[in-house]
Amino acid sequence: MRTIETYDDLLAEKEELTAQLSIQKAFIKQDVKALREELKPVTEAVGFLRKMTTKNKSNPAVTFGVDIATDLLIKNTLLRKRGWLTRLVVPFFIKNLSTHFLVTKKTPALIDGNFFQRLVNKLKPA
């Protein structure tokens, strides 16, 4: 910093510091962007682990259906002769992953809410 003796010197110093501040902010934004890019694989892995350990509860019907289907098909059929730990752990992960997979997929045209309205409109006499 230089010595400030007049008001004009003060204004000049303020402009210089403001310019330096904007440059530093740009550097920080660039560094944060680079860090996010470097950590992207880690955040994706954490997201996948979160999906493996938690169910998607936004659609209870899908969650219930997946629970029943997993218990019947996987636990009681495919893992019938496996050890107790395998029969406990594998269905847990399959239930969690499949609820996330099924809830995020779009509903087929046959079961979406507008299907019946379109059907009624087609069957109506013109």
C-alpha cells in the first residue's frame, strides 16, 4: 500500500483494491470449479452408496411392490440355499437400488394418468 495524502489518492486506492478484489474473486470461482470437477467421481460414488443404503420413499406403491417381489423371488427362490448373511444383505441392496431405479423411470403410456382420458376421447362418438 502506498501513502494516501489526498482524497484523489484515496479514490485511486479504492479503485485499485476493488479491481484486485474482483480478480481474487474470479480466481476463487475458478478454483472452486476445478475442485468440483476433480471431486465429481467421489460425489457420484457417494450418491451411489446413498442409493444402495436408502430406499426411495416417494412412491409407496412401488416400494411395497419391490419389497414383496424381492422377498418372493430373490430371497425365497434364488437365495434359498445360501447362508443367513447372504439372505439378509443381498435383498436389502436389491430393494434399495430397485426402488431408486423404478421411481426415477418414466411411467409407460398404458399406466399414466392421461391414458383413460385419451381412451374415453377415442371411444366417444364424434
